[in-house]
Amino acid sequence: MPRFRHLFMLALAVVLLAAPAAHSVSSDLVIGQLFAGGGNANAPYTNDFVELFNRGSTRVDLASWSVQYASSAATTWQVTPLSGSVPPGGRYLVQLASAAAVGSPLPTPDATGTTNLAVSGGKVALVRTTTALACGGSPGSCSADPGVADLIGYGAATDYEGSGPAPAIGNTTAALRAGDGCTDTDANASDLSAQAPIPRNSATAVTPCSGAPPPDDGVSGNAGVDIDIQPVLSIALERPSISFGHGVAGATPPSVSERVTVASNHATGYALTVHRSAFIPADLPLGLIAAAPAGGQLGGQLTGGGMVAIPIAADLLVGTTSAPTGPSGDSWATSVGFISPLPLVAAGRYTASVTFTAIGR
């Protein structure tokens, strides 16, 4: 919004001051959008709102600023104080009143007020102070106030920038500034149009206007980040219990698969061992056969491919690895069975336990 930089002659100054379409003092911060249908029938959003946009190249501090509203012909204004700041290309959402619980909630607002905007028309001003305005009865009356950074008169408004107000809006439309907020020719009628509302707050990604230089008032801060990764070593068995069903002396029951999955982040791998308890009431010749996963090496006793007795007093080395496992772990294909036919023992139920152990290397 242009300033008068030179007074060439008193007569020219008088002509300019008498023009009915006077402009408010220039500001990088403008009203990018306003919506007055909040909570009305068929409204897409529950609350009225005003969205500010920084079309300039420097951050604007909103301390002591306000958004103000007056109805179409009124000169009494309602004030909503602002706070914080807006970076170049940044947006700032001011949530206002709601007519009813109709529509969706707005994004998290940056400021809130209780003003109820009229759909039929009104005046919204961005003001550098929180003092209520007393203008608005005629075109140009508010733009002449140096505290007014931007003004939008819409619909039936009696004050506006340029030769006429912004177009009328409704329950489902908002007044949006052209150029995604970048256009400001001080003419409400051409700078704004009625479109579907798209409320955006300060969390929205900045979109600096074309040609605007990067901000020169940015600051940075560094934060150290650390995490202690703990060693991981886990083991999972295919079956929580192994049952051979019914057997008779002199027979060798079929072996039962007991796949063992090990996950480890140890840099040098792990070792997998197995041992068992004695059968009760009398011991039986339990054994194991195994195949190693990719990257694994079978223990020496199992390399021949046959069933090997599982010891009671010591561990049998199933195999080793020399590197961490993949995300799904290593799968050792083991089967538990008997190394010889069942001996002649008393009838009954015989029980024992088999224990697999993974040890980081």
C-alpha cells in the first residue's frame, strides 16, 4: 500500500487527500482470506476466521497489533488482539465466532476472538494497535488512518480499498486474495474473489512471494542428539512342547521338528547350544538333528547330518555365526527324536525338557 513520498505542491496534496479511494499505509502483512459463514447452514467450517499472510521479505512482529471488524455501515469496531510474529511467506490464523456446531473445526488457531462476521457484508481491518477504530462510514475513511495496515470491505460494506468492495461471500465461500496472498494493488474488488475457504495457520509451510529475498533475521540453535542402543539377543522355538504321542518298546518314533529362530545384533555373531534333562521315571535316548541357516556353521558333532544324542550334563553346540542377524533372525532347522529304538521300560508317561541357549560371541 503506497506511501506519499513527495509533496510536489500544496494543490496536489489537497487533491490526493480529497480522493475517496485513499489507501492505508503500506504493510508487508495483509489479510489473505476471510470467512464469515462459520457454523451457518452448509458451512464447511464451524468458525468464522481471518487469515493473515506476510507477502514481504522480513518477519513481522504482531505485538500490539489487532484484527478489527465493523458491520457494513458501522463505525464501531470489535477488536481481537494478536501476538507472536509471521515470517516471510508465513500465515497466521485468527479464529472468530461460530453460529452453531456445523462444519469441521479449523486448524489450530494462532489467535482467537469472539467477533461474529456478517455474511452479507462488513469491514475487516488489520491494525497496528489494539485501539478500536472509529472510521468506516464512507469510502477511504479507514485507509486514511496510518494505523491501518490493511483493509477489506466486502459485500455491502461502505468502506473499502479502491473503487469498490470485495465480492459478496456466503456460507460456503470466503474472500481470498489473489496470487495465494501475494497480490495487493489496494483494490478490494480485484485483489479478492469469492472461493471455497482454505484456512491455514502458522504451521503451514511458508510460501514466499516470487522475487522476495530470503529472511535476514533468522537465528539457529543446535541440540545434541544421542541414543544408547542396547544389545539384542532373543530366541524363539517352533513348539513350546514336543510330543511323540504313543510309542512301544523296540520302535523308534518319528522325529519332531523344532525350528529355532535367533535374533542378534552382536557384531561377531552368537553360538547356539542345546541340553536336556533326564526323562522321568527312566531315561530315554533323546537326540537332535540340525541344519544351519545361511551364514551359520553347524557344530562339529552335527556336521555329519545324523541324529546326535542331546547331553544331560553338558551343552551340545548346535552351531555358530560370525555376524548380526537380519531383521527376521536366523532360522535353525532342528528336529528332536530318538537315536535308537525305545528301550524296554515300564508303561507310563515319560517326560523331560530340552533347553536351547543362544550366547553372544
